[in-house]
Amino acid sequence: MNLSFYRGKKILVTGHTGFKGSWMCMLLKMQGADVIGYSLLPEKTPNLFEIANIEKDMTSIIGDIRNLSVLDETFDRYKPEIVIHMAAQPLVRESYINPVYTYETNVVGTVNILEEIRRHDSVKSFVNVTTDKVYKNNEWEWGYRENEILDGYDPYSNSKSCSELVTSSYKRAFFFNRQVAVSTCRAGNVIGGGDFSKDRIIPDCIRAMEQGNKIMVRNPYSVRPYQHVLEPICAYLKLAEAQYKDKSRYEGSYNIGPGDEDCVTTGELVELFCRSWGKGASWENISEKNAPHEASFLKLDCSHIKKVLKWKPKWHVNEAVRKSVEWGQAYLDGNDVKDIMAKQILSYLNETSGEQ
């Protein structure tokens, strides 16, 4: 996969201090991009942004996506050409606890970013990252397509559905006659090294290994489209480049997820983790009663992005787990995780060279 297009380009990444944002910024820096990040400070310790020293060789602005005046100053000063919007409250369970904050961040934050793009002609390509959970989930055994109804159930999922609708409205109302391409990306569940979020299965697995405990799995039968974090990140960048060059052909909405063979239950994912980790790793089913609602079956149809952008996933779920374990073991052993990330990025790009 050739990302030389990004050399010297001004790229604004919102949510750059998060898990996906950190991987995105590191990849872009490795390609010679001029990266500007805008986000809150990382909420937790440890966090990938600090552990891997992502802030080095980029511009890191600490600000709230809900603060329009600070965003305005950022756009005025740096005049980004491409904007990748990933800032969000990303957790389903947290959205039940703090629904107002979730909606403010995920909906008003999107309005603010789009308003800044409306005010600044420097932006030529905008990608809004949402989620596979934006669809009205009927627990179908087939994958959802981009033309399905948007109606997420829980506050997180619904706020991302609203973010999609806001983007569509701005696109029709303000950008139809502007040289700025606008797209949304609905990615499936991502795994990879450096995710320390609560209530996510791979971070829970690594925390259990760190503490010498069994892995406790509360929803072992839920089916999810798991993929390594580099899969959607590279898809976002492939789309941002394509629509920068040809707005009418490429802008739109895209599902980004693995093939059917990589839509596995949480229990199957944990079993893969245990086999890859070794050292006596094991897990236990602790299914919860009266837990907050989460979809039990969710799968995407990614035919559209495969046809239009010639994109396809390259690392199957077992490889994605193996890469996550490689990072986790290096971290717990006190090794240089930034070096592991760089090697994994180069491995991914080399493996996909000439195929995407």
C-alpha cells in the first residue's frame, strides 16, 4: 500500500491521543505527513499516546471537540488539507452512564468539525469515522449494507447514527458546490496493541495476564466483526486520498470490516488469545444477568468499499490477535512498544503493496 501521497500534506486528526488516533498519527508520521492532532488528554494511565511517545514530531493540541472557539483557532492557524475525525466517547457501557456527555461529544463535536470545514477552504477531504453500530440492528445473520436504516440502540450507537445524519446534512446543504469531499466510515470492532479501554475484550485479556488471573468473559456468545486496528486506519487514508483527487467518484459512506470468516464470537476470540499467549492463559464465562443491552449479532457487508476502492482486509482475526499478543507481551516485558508498532506498520504496508 503506497501512502507517499501524504508526504508533506497537512493532516488534522481529531482524537489523536486515543488508541486508534495514536496508531493513525504514527503511521502518518512514518509517511512524512505534517500531522496536527486535536484531542483531550488521555483519560487513563497507562495509555498508548504516552507510552509510545506519539507526540514527538507532530503538533499536539489539547482541546475539547465541543469547544468551537479553540477549534476555530486551530483551523485558522494550521489550515489543514485533510481532516480525519475520530474524537468520540467510544464506549457503549459508558454511554449508559453518561448519555449527555456522549451525545455532546459525538453529535455536537461532529457539528463543530463540519462547521470549521464550512468556514475554511483549505480542507479538500474529510472522513468522519463512526461505527458498525449505527445501523438498526435486527440481529440478522447477513451483513448490513450502507443503505440500511441508521438507528443505533444504545446512546453511543445512536449518537454515532446522529453523527452520520449531521454529516449528510452538511454535505447537502453546504458542500455540494465546494471542492471538499466528505465521507463517513463505519468500521467494525478493532483490536491491537495499546488499547487500555475498559469493557473491551483484548484489553481485559492483557490486564488478566498482567495480574496472573483468568480472563472473565461476560458475553462469550456475541458475534462481532473483529479486525486489526491497521485495517480501518489504512482504509480511511486510502479513501481520504481517493476523494481528495476525485470527489464525485469516491465520496460517500463505507463499511469497513473483515470477511465472514473473521466474524467470531467473543469466546472464540478469547480462545485465540489464550492459544497465542500461551503460559497457561485461560478464561471463564461470567455471563451477566440484567446487563445493559448490547447487540448479540452484528456483521457488515463490505462489498461497496471492495468494489469502489479495491480495498480488502489482509490480516485475518488469528493474525490480528497474534499481533495484539506480540504488543502486549512486549509491553509487560518492558520492551520498546514503539518499535513493535513501527515493525507491524511496515509489515502491514509491505504485505498489501500492490494489492489494495
